[in-house]
Amino acid sequence: MPPSSGRSRGARSGRRFRKRGPKLATVDETSAGGLVLDAATDRVALIGRLDRRGRLLWSLPKGHIEPGETPEQTAVREVAEETGIDGEVVRPLGTIDYWFIADGAKRIHKTVHHFLLVAHTYELSDEDLEVTEVAWVDFDELEARLAYADERRLVRKARQLLSEHPLSPGPVERDEVGRG
């Protein structure tokens, strides 16, 4: 008996053919946000959003860059809008990019510029309609809490940067409301 080629008779060689739906339009979007740190307590503000299945997913605050804004300005604005915290950019942390489908009609290529910010106010607010919850989380708990691997990598980078160049604690007079 001759050796088998590993294919049955009539099987097609090469790639398999799949029926594809209509081609989706591709859209590029750019956002900015970051890791906002309370340097005195070593806590970071996170936002929680519900996914399509109703699960609460924790992430770093971020949002679209508006016309005329720099990524740094956007990071400060989005942190304030989504957490209620006024912060100041200290240094860049890195950029994440990813793809997703929106409304079943378009393919989004999203680029997010992340920065390390130091908090100047500390009272949290979840008034942003896109945000379900806001919380201060101990820096050491961030990796376990964050839903996305790319953001966990940014936390590790921030930890390394802070070990090499520590931040001094914030002002002596502190807003203690909401510091639970």
C-alpha cells in the first residue's frame, strides 16, 4: 500500500473558504487618559463600567481627544470627567492600541495615550453617564482589579518608573471627603 499524503481524496488543498459578510468600514479613534495617583496614600482611581453581559469591568479613565486638545490635556479632562479628580500629568506611561467592532457596522482601531497623573483633589464622583462606579484602589491591588492585560502592563511600568523616580506626597491640606 502506498504511503498516505495525509489527505483524503477530493479534499481541497490550501485554505478553507468561508462566506464573509459585508466588509466593515474601518475607523481610527484616538483617546487619552491615565493612571491618577494619590501620592500620599499610594492609591489609584479606577472607573468601573458594565460590559454587554452586565459584568463590572475596572479600568483606567480615558476618553476621546477633542479638536485642538493635546493628549495630555485630554488625560486631565477625562480623569476629571470620569472620576471627579483634578490631576496633573507627571510623565507619559505608554500607548495601547487595539481593534473592536462597534454597532456591528464598523471596525474601530483605537489608540490610547496613557499618562501618570498626580491627584490634586481626592473626592470621587461617578456623575459621568458612561461610568458605573469609581473607586480608590491600593496600588498593590491594581493588577488584580484591572480587566485589561494592556492596562496591567502599564501599571507594572508605572511601578518601575515610580521606584526609580518617586513622587513627593501632595499638599498638606487635603480634602478628606470620599476617601473611603
